[in-house]
Amino acid sequence: MSSLDRIALALAIIGALNWGLVGFFKFDLVAALFGGQAAALSRIVYALVGLCGAYLLPKLFRSAAAR
């Protein structure tokens, strides 16, 4: 697993945990840490998490033989 894969996976996990907090407790940790959902830093984090998800998506469907 490359460094980029590890970073993408870590950010995707952070995003998943944040969505879990939103779903279970109506608490957006990213927004709380970076000044609200509309704050520039929060939007950057949301965008990075989304990009990481898009980056990892093809890896989900790659066959075991190609690994």
C-alpha cells in the first residue's frame, strides 16, 4: 500500500467517523473544529474526504489477482 493510499484511507475513515457522529448524535466534528460547515477550512476538509473516496473507489473493485 502506497503512502498516498494510506493518506486517502485515513481521510476516508475520518470522513466516515464524522458522518457517524452526524447520524447518531447530530454532531459535525469537522464543523466544530474548523468554524462551521460554511467555513473555508471545513469545506477543504470535506472536499479532501470526497476526493479520497473517489480515489479509493476503483481500488474497491480491483480484482484480487491484480493486487
